[in-house]
Amino acid sequence: MAPKSFFPKADAYKLFLVFTAVQAFALTTVFTINIVFQIKQVGLNPLQLVLIGTTLELTAFLMEIPTGVIADVYSRRLSVILGFFLLGCGFIVEGSFPFFGSLLLSRIILGVGYTCLSGATSAWIVDEIGQARAGAAFLRAAQVAQLASFSAIFFSVALASISLQLTIVAGGLLLLLLSAILIAVMPESGFQGRTANERESWRTFFATFRAGASLIRRRHILLLILLATVIHGAFSEGFDRLWTAHLLGNFTLPQLGPFDEILWFGVISAVSMPLTLAATEVLRRRLDLSDNRRVVLTLIGVYAALIGSVLLFVLAERIALVLLGLWLTGAARAVRNPLMEAWINQHTESNVRATVLSIQGQADAFGQIAGGPVVGAIGLLSSVRLAISLSALLLLPILPVFRLTLNAKHSRRDAPD
């Protein structure tokens, strides 16, 4: 339970939307120009770009289970607050010291921060407002995040016109401020932590982890979700780290008046926001997230569109088609995220929810660790275009995996306890 405070606790649903918005604003402030900063100012090559991401994912892979268990044993609230604090520190390190070694250090800090958030945030809101409201909350939060991100684009570009480093540090400071506010107002009434005696023993940690792992082994559908997550991770690391290098290296972006190419990355992000907002709104209105079959079929369609849009982005020769592919890729991924989040929450119990979500995060990290360096090496030794094409093709096995989940609920292994 949360400690007593002089400040009144906020409504959980409203607070979830607020800190999702602040998180999205801060991350977009950084990520709008982050890769440009790493290419232009730090001077990273394609392999170094991917190794930066691989360091982050390796840290996440190692830390997902411990941080998820901590959230289940101690406090989801504590885990969320610590996560935002570490993210802020990581970005401040990156922006303050523009060197390859410093960026590696920042990724270790960021990796721990992300793992503190990955299972705990979803588990916290489900416990506070209930499973019935959580699916709609995830979709609404995705929309709120898009609106916050849209406004952050202009803030990011304005700061970047002064200094790329200042932009990254500003995003970090926003996250530090958020963590301080959450200390005062974040409630935790739906979660019952372990007793003092239980906390003193590492057996509690291992018992919680074993309970989460046991649930996954018994439920065939959770195993398939984790496999899909590994495949997605193998795709995302290469694409996320190299799409900017593809644009900067293979195309001359049209001049936008007196502004330099930094503005183009603001424009790219700004145009993608209405597309993703509209896509998530259609999903929120039309899809029953408690209907497993409809969720799976929607995910199959989303991933088919994602594969096609990535190939359009990387294979097109005209800049208009390249940008169209990039925007459609962003929209497909924005729809995919709340779908996966709500779906896995349907199949887990409260007492191990954060741990199971952390195992999913570890599966994503494993996929990125396995796929990222290979794609980065291809980008360095051959071409960035070929590397991103390979990333898109890595997604193909995910379609039959999702088809298998349609019958997984009938499996004996998926039977309830």
C-alpha cells in the first residue's frame, strides 16, 4: 500500500491518463530528434546505432523479471515512480555527454527504468479500476498519448533549433518532475503488498516468479503471445534504429523555407499523429477487447498492414511514397500496442500480472537482442535499405502464430486452475 501523504490522492483513471500524457510528451520531445542527434552530433554508424539499442534491450532482458517481481511483491506504485525517475536520469546523461560510451551508459539506466514501468503500469491501473474498465483505459490512454506527442513535436523542434542536446535534457527533466509529483498524489488501493516478514526473504521473489512462469506454461495462449512478442522484437530493433539513417542517407529532403532538415522530422511526426489517433479511435469504438477471436483477427490484419507499409517505406524511390510508408507503419504500430496490452491482461491474474507482463517485456528484449545486431551488421556491411527490408520479412512468421492462438483457448494447457 502507498504510504500516507500530506497531499490528497488522485483518481486513478484520471492520473493514468495524465502521467501517460506527460510520459508521451517527454519521450516525444527526445525521440523526435534522438536518432538525428546520434547520427549528426555523435557520429554513430549503422552498427553503433543498433548496438546502442541492443545495450538497452540487454539491460531490459536482464532486469525485466527482477523489476516485475518487485512490483508484485512490494508496490506497483513504487515501481512506476522509480521507472520515471530512471528514465529522466538516462536522458540527462545522454544529452549532457554526447559520446558513444556515455550513450551506452544512458541505455543501461534507461533499460532499468523501462523495466520498472513495463509490467507495473498496466498492473497498477488494472488493480485500481478493474479488468472491465482497463481495456477502454488502455485505448483512451493511447489516444491521450498521441495528442500529447503531437504537441511535443513542436516543442522538440523549437528546442532542437537551439540545441539537440538541450532537447534531450529537457525531456529528462520533465520525467524527473513527473516522478516527484507521483510521489505525492499516486494512489495504490487495489494492490496488497507482502507483509514485512515476507519481504525479508528472497523466497518470496522466487515464489512470485515461479507462479508467473507456471501460469504461462499452463496457458498455451500466453506462450504463443510471448512467441509473437519475440518476433515483433526482432523486427522493431532494426527498423527503429535505422529508418532515420535510411532517410538521411538515401534521400535529399525537400527544403522547407529557411529551416534545416530537423524540421522535416517534426513534420513526419506531426503528420503521423492524426493517423494514429484516428486508428485508435476506430478501434476503441468498434472492437470488443473481451472477444479473443476478434482481437486476434484484428492483430493479424494490423501485422499484414505493418509488413506492407515497411516494405513500401524501404523499397519506394519517390519521397512521397517513402513518407506514406513511414506514416502507415507508425499507425499500425500504434494500434498494435494497446491491443497486445489489453489481450495479455485478459489471461493473467492480479497477483502475478506485473511478473507476467515483465516476462513479456523480456521476450521483446530477447527478440531485439537476437535480431538487432544482425540487422545492424547488414546495414554497415551492405546497405541500410537491405537491413530494413530484412526487418520487415522477420515479421512474416507472426501471422501463423496469431492463427494458432484462435484455438489456444480450447487447449487443456489453457484451462483455469
